[in-house]
Amino acid sequence: MPSSDYMKLTGIGFALPDIKKFGICNSKKRFWEIIKNGECVISKTPEYQSYDIGVAGKIHNWQREELNISEKHIEKYSKATLLGILATKKALEDANYSSKELSNARTLLVVTSTMLTLETVNKQFTKLFNYNKSKVGFDFFIQGTPGSVACGISKVLELDCPVLTLTGSCASTLNAIQLASEKLLLNYVDKVIIIGVDDSNDPLYFSSVSYRMKTEKTIAAITDNPLDIRPHDVNTKGNACGQGAIAIIMEREDSKNNCSENTQAFRLHYSNSRRNGHGMFDCGNPDNFGKSVKEVLKDAKIGLGEVGFINDFAEGADFIEEFFIQALNYIRRENEYNGEIYLTNQEAAFGHIGGIAGILKLVCNLMMMNEGIIAPSINCEKKFASLCATPIIKRYIKKKSKYSMLMSCGAGGDCSIMLIEDK
């Protein structure tokens, strides 16, 4: 069994929206620049205005030749698969691993998503109805199923290891990280490659998130101004749909490979709510979060005041902000804490990409803890009136943190809390 319960990230790869160069963020340096400086790289997308969506985290004009695969193969796979391939390729390069070194039973590949390849499936339905089944052929299995993403990544990168696919809510990636840590610490595997990927720039998704509920509320912002995506701000207008992928390689602390640059060894404490609500966006009572926070603090043997900052789940929609405020108030009461709580939030950087949310937060927190700062809650200018915490506004602040927290709340009612302990 491992001698330590600390872990590390040895490789990190990105395929995310950007507004510079080719319109894709695919380097660690550029990623950290966006997070640290609080950049909003969401772009205007006039082609979606028929769905009342004017902005999105869209990857523009990305250089598919970076994949080093033939055009024939590129046409075979969905956009989600191609983004996952690029992010995984970058993570392997960052860790200085060849595919051959990771092709064994001691490596686990986990792909997590909320949308997977919905747009591809929609195109196949259109093909079926307009033509016939011979036009669809085997494409549904190659492009449209959850397994197609993992299979495409494995085939193109020549990875031969066990595969697991997780899908569900925005909390799915936190669940994948928890699963990976348990597999590593129980010594079932030596390495876990986790790939979060989503392509939510899809007509069906747009139609749903721009639909006004009985309460006159929507999820997506009805706007063409990227700066209107502003979690924690008094002027909340909703989120922006996004697309992209992040891949990480997790290992135990005692592995021979070094931590990925700008990160360090860490220990995780986590809890998931099993007392969920009855609706798609109903996570039950706010005390689900409060009790889970109390559990992870007890496990770490610390108080709420020792948590340097929280990377939270608010994403710009006012009804989610209101739920977060209720949860935060309960957390304060449950822990009898009246001190400062600092918040950071990256939803306004790339848009809402559910399948990468947990990995994004983990990487961001590790980088912030390593550099001794708290990055801003992007686009927040004046905090939500009843918010009983302090979102970092406009510019990062210097603060060394031994502990930071991740919160996640997703469709289906899952509530997840994760506490990161820096070695």
C-alpha cells in the first residue's frame, strides 16, 4: 500500500476557448494568464442569435493539424472527441510520457462529460430522416455514444488501458477526481488520466437554456456582450454556453515523475450529498452543502477560518446565485463562523462547460495555492447584495493558502464538496 495519501498532477493539457491567436487556449502558460489576470475570453457569436444566445465560449479556427492525424480520421470523429484528443496529447507531453508507457493495466483512463456528442447525434437523426439508415451506418457508435469519445482518444493516441466513462451533472468531474484518488490510494492503479470534455454549443442545449421558466428566469444570458457573464455580481444575467476539454494525469506522491509545473503535492478531503432534490436543478435544502462542508472540515481537523478561499459553483444565473447564498449562510451557522470567506470563480473565463468544471477548479486551485494568490471572480464588479462572502474583484490578491475548497452543484441534484490540502 502507498506510504502517503498525497497525490500530484504530473501532466495537464488544455483545449479551451480563447480570443487570441488561433482562438484556442492550449498551453499551460496561456491558461494561467487567463485565470490570474481575470480575463474573459467568451466571444460574441452572432450565428446563435436565433436561439436568443449572443455569446458563447467558442473555440474559433483551431489548428486541427496539431492532432497529427489524417483528414480522413478527423472527419470520422465528433468535435468533443477531437478536443479530448488534443487536451490528452498536451497532458502526455507535459508529463513527458509516451502512449506506450501508459498502455498497461496499471493506468486508468476516465472520460467525463455532461453533453458528450449531442450535436453529432442530432446530425445523425437528420441524416436518418432525410435519407435512410445506410447513410448513418455505424456512425452512431463511432461518433455519438459516450464510449465513442474514449475510444477515439485511445485509438488516435494509441493508448491501451482500461477505460471508464462518467456522465451526469456538472459535479461529474469532481466525482471522477474522487474516484481517481481512491483507485490510486488503494493501489489498484499507478496512474489515472482524467479527461473532461463538452461541446454545449448545440441547438438543443441553446433552446433549453434560453427558455424562460414560470419564474421568468433563464440559465443562459440573453446578451451579445461577453462582459454580461458575471457571477456574484449584483447585475447577474446568466451564463454562457461553452466547449472545450481539459486532461490531467494523476499519480501518487511517491511516483517518480515530478509535479506538473506550477502545482504541488496535495491531499483531498471530500463529501457528496445523497439527499438530493426532486427537480433537474433542485439540490434539496441548502443544508446539504452545510453538512458536507462540516464533514470535510472534520476529516481535515481544521475550522472554516483556515480555508484560504472557495472556488464555488455560482455561474451567473440569479436563482443559482440565490441558492449559493442560502448554502453559504447555512455553512456559516453550522460552523459558527463569522469571519472572512474569499471567493473565486472562473465561469466568465471560458463559459459554462459542465464536463470540465471539476478539473478546471482543481487545476486553478492548485496553481493559485502554489503561487500564493487568489485569482479574481471574473467579471464581478459589485457583489450580489446579500452575499455573505468576499468575491475577489478585478485583480488577484496575494494570500498563501494551505487549504482551499471546491464546491459543485449540478443538474440532477448532486452536491459535492472537496477540500484541497497543500503539502
